[in-house]
Amino acid sequence: MASNLLVMRAISIFHKKYRWMDDHQEMSDLILASGHSEITSLSFKKIQNKNYLPQTKMEQLKDLLEQYQVNTIIFNEALSVKHVQKLVQGLERDDIIILDKPMLILQIFALKANSKEIQLQIKLAEIKYVIPRMRQELGVTLHTDKQARERGTGESLADIMKSDFKSRISDMEKQLEAFQNASAHVSRVLTFPVLGFYSVGKTTLFNILTGSSRETDSQAFTTMFLKSSWSKLLGFPVEIVDTVGIVDLPAMIIDSFSMMLRRIFSSPHLIICADTAMDLQFFTDQLDGLANYYSKFAHSGLKYRILFVLTKCDNLSELKFNEYRQLLTNLIMQGKFPCEQFEIMGARSDRPKYVQQTFVAKIEKLLEGELLELDFLDLTPSESSKIHDFANVRSEVWVGDTASIKSIIPIQTFNEHLAALQTKLDPKCYRRWEILRDELNRSESPNYFEGSIEDPVIKSDPDS
Ligand SMILES: Nc1nc2c(ncn2[C@@H]2O[C@H](COP(=O)(O)OP(=O)(O)OP(=O)(O)O)[C@@H](O)[C@H]2O)c(=O)[nH]1
Ligand SMILES: [Mg+2]
């Protein structure tokens, strides 16, 4: 998308102490996606009180701005208003555009926003990010010009701004809620949102699992809105939801997307992707970031079952893959992702059938206890075809024009579809289902950590 727009030249400033940015890759991704081109970059280690940048770096930056005739600089972290003021003073120029990481990300979101709901979320995030900065700025101005403090009503300008913003925020939140309510639906099938940092391969996985052809791209934030599609790989339908990439952002900005995030986390079944094309440090940071979102938005009453997918493992040796897998397992064992059950698998886009087969095996394990084995007797052809629509049919025997079917069905789907077919259920199964349902209603099963791990080395290659 950025290629259709005027590309703005910019110098990036890289604070090396900032843990996330050790390899500079994220910064470059974001700069590109925001429609800027990175002319050159400058790095520094320690923030300096006077000008924010150390003096030698400040001089270097001035020269670079002059040399490249550029007036935009982009920082790899969040800057306070004070930092910005110091920089402007130090650079002795008032035409400088200073972007920090949150502002850059909001610009990307704004560029790619393709629905009213997303646009509203971005506006809200912008206002929330700007408010504390404006207050500080107003505080500075008003302090030097006390006359400006009073308007006709005797209110301070800062108060007027504050209450205006407050009412705008509350209006926007109401509008957002209306959007969310309109799009909310209670899913009658198992839903699996695919979560993960941007560009980790969420949409690629979504396409493999659902047979869709959604756009994938190496540029950050290719996907900007949720999209569901059915997967029938398991025999019974499950809904897979492709989501917007997660990124490390200040809490107040994340909050603006909280309604969308809460909706994602309302499913107790999650697919969490982590990119193995990144080095181990970045991989760990990714998982820490995801765990932050998880602890913030996971619903306390839900017992999550999580399928962790280590993406892009086509570029890894088995040894390296095991390191990533072990790291993830350790984090889970430390309680970073409290859940009822988890599974781990590797994924690679060049082996779609392998990914599909592994997904089926893993989900069947993950859903243990949530799947019912049900047998039906004396089915008419139309009843039989109905069962094919919502159950994994393991065997089907026809005698004349009636069929017997052995099937697997998720508990969640059972009530919805079987009311009409209860009379066809084998009485033994019906009894089992009743007992299980009573047990489920009574039990308060404790959290436990149990998982099994998929070996990414393809023993027999279904794709070849
Ligand atoms: N080598 C390799 N590349 C992959 C794999 N999966 C995805 N990619 C590439 O990674 C890039 C990002 O993939 P997407 O599927 O768009 O990632 P995403 O997580 O949906 O990204 P956003 O929507 O931007 O958050 C694309 O260029 C893909 O071709 C993989 O298994 N191996
Ligand atoms: Mg995507």
C-alpha cells in the first residue's frame, strides 16, 4: 500500500539499549510499512540529559539532516514531550518532524485502515496518546503566559481541552461499542483465532488451514481486520480467525484496541504463532510480548487450550528448532501462558499438507475431553448428509437406504445440531453423553500444564 503513496525520506535513530531493537529489523520493517524510506541511521547507547542525544550524536545528526536534505527523524522507542522539546532545541530547527515508535505504528494503522471500526480505534489511540503530551505542552505554555490561562468562563485552557477530549473519547468508545455489538456473534462451532506478532506468518497459516487466499506480505501489518473462514480439515467445521499483528506498544494505545482484543480472547481455543526466522533473543521478546497481551486480555473464567505454532521452520536445522521449542516450553512451564492444555507444532509454508496433517493431529489431542464419539443408527440419506456437515464421520455403513454412522463431534456443536437427530443416536452413546454432560457441569477442573510436542522433521513427506 505504501508504494502508492509519496515516500517520505527519513533518518532513523536507534537507541541500542532498547531491548526490542537489537537487530534493527523491526525498525526497518515499520519504517517501510509507514511509507518512509530510511536514508541512513544513527545509533546511540545512553540518553543524555541536556539534548536527549549525546552531543557528538547531535552534531552528527545535524550534519546528516543537512547532507541528505531530510527533515524527518524516526526513533525506535516512545519519546516523552520533554524528549521531543530537547531534541528540537538541540537541533536548532523548527521544521523537524520527529516520530517515535508508537506514532509510527499509528501512522501505519491509519494508512492501512480499511474499515470505519479500525479508523475509529486508531483515532481513539491517537487522542489517548496525544492527550498527556498536550497537557504537558499546555502546562509549559500557560506557565509562561498566565493571561492565556483564563477564558471567558474562567476555565483554564488545559481544562477545556481535557473535557473536550474526554467527551470525544467517550463518544468514540460508544460508537466503537455499537460496531462491536453489531458484529458480535455467538459462535456455535469451535473458533480458533490465530494470534501473533506482525509478519510471523498468521495469514499464511490461515490460508493453509482454510484453503483461502488472503493477502500475505513481508511488509508489517498486511492484515488489518479480523476474517473468519471455515476449516473442514478436522471433519467437523471449525472457524479459524485471521487477526491483526500484535506489536509492543504503550499500554494506553493497546487499550484502544481492547474491544477487538477481548473479542479475540473470548474464544478458549487459541492458535499462537511465534516466528522462528528471528534470532532466539527476538523470539523470546516476541513471546514475552504475547504473554503480556495474554495476561491483559485473557478472560479469567475461561480454560484456554492453546496450539502454539512455530512458524517458518523451513529455515531451521532440527537442532535449532529444538532450541526454540525448548525455550517456549520453559516459558509455558514458568506460567507465562496459564492454560488448561497446550500443544506445540512447527509450520512451514512450503509443506502445506504436512501442516494440515499436523494441525489435525494436534487439535484432536488439544480437544481431548471436548470431543464426543457418537454413533447413529437408522439414518435416512438426508440425515446422514446433515451429520457429514457437522461431524467427523469415522465410518458409515449402509443397509438398503438406511445408514449407521460412527462419528466424532465437539461438545460445543452437539447441542446445536443434534436436537433434531437425538432419536437416531445409539442409546449407549446417548447415555454416555448424559453422564459426561453431568460430569462437566459438576467439575471445576484445575489448571494443569500438559503438552506434547510435534517433531518438525518430516518423516514421511505428504507434500512430495
Ligand atoms: N520462509 C517462510 N516464509 C514464510 C512462512 N510463512 C510465512 N512466510 C512469509 O512471511 C511473510 C509474512 O507472512 P504473512 O502470512 O503475511 O504474516 P502475517 O503474520 O499474517 O503478517 P501481518 O498480517 O502483516 O501481521 C510473507 O512474506 C510470507 O511469505 C514460512 O513458513 N516460511
Ligand atoms: Mg496477516
